[in-house]
Amino acid sequence: MSEDKPTPKAPGEGGRLMALAFRRFAGPPEVQGAVQGGSNQAREAWKQDLERRKQWSREQRERKRAEREARRDGH
């Protein structure tokens, strides 16, 4: 016969008391404004950074595509 033991919780998961304390003190999660940032300046900086990253990705894809076509045409 095997002994069925309850699976241990992950460290920091806590139990009922910890869950109650978390709900009481932390409250419900708020996601409004989480992506945009706190200010208009932060929002604009984030948008500009995102656009630069997208542009870099487009350039890399185009460079790789050109290299593949050059290899294909060369053989």
C-alpha cells in the first residue's frame, strides 16, 4: 500500500490565512494604465521605443531576405 500524502505547496504560496491577508491588504488587482505608463511623456517614449524595435525587426527581415535571394540567384 502506498501512502497518499498531500502535495506540498510552493514556497511563498501560503495557506488560507495568507490568502485572506493578501486579499485584505493588497486588494483587487488594478490593470488600468499598466501598459501605457504613468505619464504622457512615458507613453510617448514607450511608443517611440516600440516603433524603433519594429523598424529594426523589419530591416533585419529584409536583410535576411535579400541575402537568401542573392544566394539563390548566385547558384
